Amino acid sequence: MNGTGLIRRPSSRLAEGIVTHISRAPVDVALALAQHAAYAEALAATGWMIQPTPTAEDCPDSVFIEDTVVICEDLAVLTRPGAPARRAEVAGVAQAVRSLGLRTVCIEEPGTLDGGDVLQVGTTVYVGRGGRTNGAGIRQLRTLLAALGRTVIAVPLENVLHLKSAVTALPDGTFLLRPGLVPAGLSRRCARSVRRAAVTSCRSAATAC
């Protein structure tokens, strides 16, 4: 078993989800449901334990469960999404993580934090600061994770919704970046080393921002 995966079935209102940085396009909800089921099956087939979270029919974006919680060791940080319409999604996720025996804490007003902005790489946690996550939310997360030995580094965002819409990291610390969407906080030095970047080299690039 590789771990536990939280999933949430797409709402029937998925097509009404918030659109940012792209134009609205038709959404085939039936196809999305089939794809989500296949995704859950693929996770289970590789040894993950699947933990379903109650469907939130009144929350069109609720399938993006990652935005509502950041899990670090035994701590589940319940977020305060930057889009007010998404904050109702958190309650159901809170129930799910508590059922797993995780400790829970909450990001409080005026902080906002979307889990899609949080990239954990070893003991370093990069957090995108942009349209959904603000400085107050990052400072709260930094305080909460310091006790777990994590260093939180803010990365300014520009033309991208979330940090992880533009960058992710492989288990060996290599960063993969999307050309044209590389956050301002990850310098050209990090972009050039996309195939060989060590965690330490990209940490120094981000810290300089």
C-alpha cells in the first residue's frame, strides 16, 4: 500500500465551476464521472487505499479536493479557499480526514490558502502567492508546519491559477515546469535545470525571490 487517497465524486454542476485564465468551454459531466471512476480504480490498482469524501452537489468545483486540505505527516491543515464560493467544500473534507485519525487545524481569516498552491518537496514547502492564496494564509501555514520541521517558501504567481498548475516535483527532487507558466518565484536557473535540478538548487532560486 502506498498510502491513502482522498477522492470526491464530481458534482452534477461541474460545468458551472469557476473559470480563471481560460475561456469557458462545454463540460461533459457523464464523461467526467467515468474518468473520475477510472482514476480511483487506477489508484487502487497501485496499492492506494481510497477514502471517498461525501459528494458536494452544490459545489461545482468540489472534485478538486486537493484545494481544501494540506496534509503533512499526521497534520491536516484545512484551508480557507481564496474563492468564497468554494469554502463550503471544506466541511465534508474535515470529516474525512478526522475519520482517518489526523489532527486538524484551520487557516483563519484573513488568510486564504488553496492546496493547489502548496508543493511539498522533502522538508521544503513551496506556496504560490497569487489569486487564491494570500500572504496571511502563507504565514499561518509557515507557523503550523514549523513544528514539523518544514520550511515554507512563498513563490509569487502571475498568469497561472495555482503553483501546481505550472510546476511539480518528482520523488528525486527534479522539478518539472510548464514553459510560459513558470512562476516568477522560480527563476530561469531553475527552469534551465528542469531535468537535473536538485532540491537544493531550486530552493536557493526560490529563496532569492
